Amino acid sequence: MNQYLLDVLKDVENKHAGQPEFVQTVQEVFKSVEPLVDIHPEYEKADILGRMVEPERMFTFRVVWMDDNGKYHTNRGWRCQFNGALGPYKGGLRFQKNVNESIIKFLGFEQVYKNALTGLPIGGGKGGSDFDPAGKSDAEILRFCQSYMTALYRYIGPDVDVPAGDMGVGKREIGYLFGQYRRLKGVWENGVLTGKGLSYGGSLIRPEATGYGAVYYLQEVLKHEGDTIEGKRIGVSGFGNVAWGIMKKAAQLGAKVTYVSGPDGYFYDPDGVITNEKLAFIEWMRANDPMHCKPYADKYGVKFVPGTKFWGTADVDVYMPSAIQNDVTLKWAEKILDSGVRYYIEVANMPTTNEALELLRSSKKLIVAPSKAVNAGGVGVSALEMSQNSERLVWSAEEVDSQLHRMMINIHDTSAKTAEEFGLGYDLVSGANIAGFQKVATAMLEQGIF
């Protein structure tokens, strides 16, 4: 491996030994971009790799809030403004009890290259808190969001840093956060947050955008292979916004999601989650009972298997891991290869461990698509929401969906073309990493050293 690249990787592993998720994502990206680093000696002179792994700035702050019984609690909050070479920092906020600095940095690092692939002028960032919204009342979540924004508002803005939602942060939380921002700033800057309600500047199809974009990307992979999406059986992990969007768009295009997993196990619906009634029930589940997918099996009389995952089942055509990081381990990767499935389309951020990803990519029978390309439609539509806010316009759902579709075609084609240019064949993982990295590195070099 390139010595400069090896030195930076070793430095990251030593400095951040206690941040495994961050080390993992740096290893995955940097090992892919070696062919690019080899032909750009100026990267070493300007220490592009060393600069890439250090956030431009990162804030850690305490968030104090009062529960409904009058007791105060203290959580930790973060905002990582990782790289702004392409535009204002852009990336979601995650409220989840297991959130820590490593997870925030891994998500921010991934966001940099994902945002670059969209072709839109947005840098990469991420934030969140170890606050767990589960079991909290609306009033408690309101008070937490107001406290969180009170600590954050000085460091964000429509042309500085534009947070959005992520796990644990939906339209309700974004509304509470924006209300506090407006109260503190005394200005109408609704472009400061995306994922907003339609009544104050949100974009149509934003909740579905990540899932819709993932299916559009899958469609391009199938076209490349001389295949079509009609009749395809899809297995997804998770049933949040992303998986819900996958289900909707797949049904519209003639495919069907037949396997769905949650924290409690998985269900198998051979007819697929394709009717409006079933889709509405999935939406109800993710809002009211996100820890259990068994209610779907009970309601529709389908098979439920508790305490395990469906990876390795043979009666699907496409796997789309859409839940959380490192969901697919080496053990599951072996089962996936044994199943004979043809397409493995990552959707969640880093859903596959590095060892599992290497094994899956080594198979000549399996096509692997990387999450930073596949799930870029979510942040892409967030950037379109920013455009609508700047223009004081509201675009139709058809216009937003059309732009999203074109964006995902371009992301796939750019990744495939870049891989081909570097003699890597149809390697979508390396192609996406190289294309995103090169765009950011070029912007950094052209703007000078800082």
C-alpha cells in the first residue's frame, strides 16, 4: 500500500484507538482510494489525507433538561463540522442512547463523501446526543430540544451549517429545534434545518427520499446487469423512514419487500408490503412501536421469527440493510454468500463490518453497492429543501422526485465510470469512494491550506 496512506492510517488507529466506528470508516475509504493517491503526489505535499481525517471543528456541550416530574437530567451533545470545502456543513442529528463521539465522527466522515457524490454544493457534518427519546413525553422532548438548540444555535445557519434529522430525530424534533432557533435568533431562517414540516418550509417527499433514492440506485444496478426491478423480492433490515420509503417506491415499480427485520426478529410476507394499508401500518409501527416488528405478523397472519435476522434466506433477490451500522457481520456475510443472492445494496450508514464487506466484495457472483452512494438521496433532497427555502418557493412532489431520480442515476453512473477509469471493473464501492474523495480533495487544494 502507498506509504503515505499507510502512515496516515496508522496515525488514525493510534490516535483514535478508543473510537472504533471512526477508525473503521477511515480504513474502508482510504483503502479504496489508494489508486487515486498513487497518481496525485501533491496530496502528500498538502497532507490532504491528514486533513481529511480531522474535523474542521467539533463542539461538545452539555444539554440539561427537566422531566415531567420536575427532575433535571444532563446529557451530552455534539456537532461535528467535518469538512466545508464544497459548501455549508450538512448532515443529520441523531438522538440515541448509544451515541458517542466515535459515532458522530464516523457519520460526519461518511457524510463528506456522500454529499460530494450528490453534485450539490454541501459540505459534510453530523451531530446528536446520547439522549434517548423512547418513552419520553412530547413535553420532555420539547424541553430537551430547546436546551439542545440553545447550546448549538451560535454555530449553525443557512450558509454555515444546516442540520437535519437522523435516528431519533423526526419532523416533531426538527420543529421543536427550529422553534427554539427562531426564538433565540429573532429571524426567519428556515433554511437552517431540513426535514421540516410542510407548513414552514419542508419539502415534499423528504421523509421518503432516502428510501426512494435507494430503489432508484438499485434500478440502475439492475439495468447495468441487463435486469429489471419488476418482480424482484427484497429483504430490508429496519422499518424506519428509510425502509418505509424503500417499500413504497419498490411497490410503485413492481417489486416487493418480503422480509423485514426489527430489534425483536423478522417477519416474512410472501405477498410483500405493497398495499396502502400495509404501508400505513408500517408507518404506524415506526411511530408507535419501533422496537417490535411482530405486530405486523400478528395483524396480517404472516410468519414471524423471533430473536434473529433473515440474512442468508434463499428466496430473495436483493438484500438492502437499512437499519444501523455494523448490522451485517462476517457470520452473516457468509450466510449471504451461501444464499446465492445476486445484489447487496447497502442503505444504512456503514451497515456492514469491514471484514464482512471485504468478503462480500470478493465474490464474483455478488454485486455490492455502498451506502454512501445508495443513501445519498436523503441528503440530496435536504439540499433541494434548502434551495426551495432560499428561493421562497415550494416545488411539487413530482418535481422533487424527478430531481431525486436524476441525482441517483448520476451518482450510480459516476461511481461506475470512475471505477472503470481506474481499471477496477464494476466496483461501485471503490468508484464511489474515489469519486467523492477526489471532488473534496480538489476543492481543498484549490482553496489553499488552512
